[in-house]
Amino acid sequence: MATTIKDIVERTGLSLGTVSKYLNGVSVKPKNKVLIDEAVEFLDFKVNLFARGLRTKESKSIGIIIPSLELTFSTKIVAITEKYLAQNGYVVMICVVTGDEEIDSEKLQNLVNQSVDGLLVIPPAKNRFLTTWLEKMKGFIPVIVLDRYLESNVVFDHVVVDNRQAAKKAVTRLLLKGHTRIGIIAGDKGGYTSKERLLGYQDALNSQGVSLKPEYIVYGDFSKKSGYDACQELFELQNVPTAIFVTNYDMTVGALECFNSYQKRIGEDISLIGFDSAEISTILTPKLSMVIQPVDKMAEFVAEELLKAIREPENVKSKSTVFTCELLIEDSIQSIK
């Protein structure tokens, strides 16, 4: 007879609620986690962990987990992957997780109950709970993680860009134009993407023998508003930077609004490099220099890899794929004389 949750309850001496919560991805006390894990292994309960939500028959659906519907990068990835997957007979189910454990737990369980065949994940900065949940899911369905690495003992497929090198190239270009007072608008403090792009900024300064000035490092949360606020913080400094590097698209838009509010001329008053997409560059005068992420290629790649993993699971080998960013130089950068 198959092991049930009641068997786990009996062996651990814990309540049904505690055991059920843990098996559905909700955190419990460390000592209870140990007891449940030991019971799961002893009673060979692994095959039943998500049985009520996952079927052996394909559902022709893919779960896409993203941190926000308001971030341009996430929504563009969703749009491109949805189109690709639809052409291959799959529908997508979008799940927004933000790091709120209680709310995220319910959303993720609902996603499981839809019997998705695979998961594409763009994790939020606070992703410990999501990571634990994905560790359990990986044994049942393919999981591909995009944009940032998860800190886990489980090996996931990761698809990222060369964040550190891309940032170094951008800031180096500013340094070679004579700028030494360079501000950076980074994303969520402590997040993988933010840390990598900030390291690239520091690498560039070090390579040119320029001292790092902490006041020129400001943080946002990748939203447009945070880009405006961070740019305003730089403009209020006693020694305003002569150049600013913004590390994602939405914060770039916010910074542009701040330039307008302060009547700062891009290139003439302060040089500017943005990040993510070339589209905005073509509608501005002067045209905006940008670090370009190959979003279209990345989205189609992860969709294709996910379908391969679903159709040929015996050939799946976890790996990391790194895409290279392009530095587009336009008239928003001027030399310091």
C-alpha cells in the first residue's frame, strides 16, 4: 500500500497540518523539517509528494513564474515564450511571486494543481522560499531558471547574461571618455543581478585606477519610480556625477524622466548609458547609449530547451547557459575635456 500523509504524521508525531504545510512548500520549524524529511525518506514517500497536482499525462501547459508584471524584462520574456510555446501546442500559466511566503505558497500550489508540464522561472530577489519549493518540484517536471542563479544544493538549468562583463564594458567606455565621477543606479540590494552589474562597475574603475566613491552607488528595485528616485539622489549630491550608468530598462526610463524634471541635457550636461533594450534609443534625441540584452534569443532558447526537456527527459543534463550583451554607443556620451 502506498504511503500517505497520515503515515508521515504517525511516524513524526507532528500534526497533520504541519506535515501538509511542509509538503506543500510552506516553511516549518527546522526540527520539524528534519523529522519530516527523515520520515519521507524512510517511508519512500517521494513519489507521492505532488501526486495530487501532477499527472503523468501531458497537460500541454507551461508555468511561468515571474517577480512582477510591471517589469519590462519579465513581460517581454513572457510575450516571446508564450508565442513560441503556442506555436508548439502549449499554453502558459503565469504566476507572480514576490517573496511573501504566505501568498506565494498559495499561488504556487494553485500552479501545481494545474498539472503544468514544466516551469520557466525568473526569481525575485528574495527567493529562499521559492528555491525550496523548486527543489521539490525538480524531481517531477523540468525547471529552467532565467536571469539569476539560485543558491541551492540542487543543480538547476540556468540561463543568464554576462552581467559583470557587460557592466564593465559600459563603465570602461565612460572612463575612456575622461569621466571619473560616474554614478551607477543598481537594482535590488543584494540580488544576484544587481551584485554582478555592480561588480562590473567596480572592475572598470579598478582597471583604470579610479577610486570608488560610495556616494555614487545608489539602489532602486528595477522599477521606473525607483530609477527616478535614485537619479534624483545623484543629482542632489554636492559633486554631481558627470556620467550615470543605469542597470535596467525601467529604471532607465525613470532616470530619463528625472533628467527632464531637472532640465539636464543628456550627453551635454551629464552622459548616460541605459540597459536592456535598444527600442528606447531610437525615439530619443540624442540617441541613448545602451547595454543590450539579447532578450528575444534568450526567450526562444529557454522555451525550446523546456520543450526538449519535456519531450526527451532521458536526454536532459542540467547546465548553465550565458548569453553575451552588446554595448550600443550613441550620442548620449560626451568626452570630458
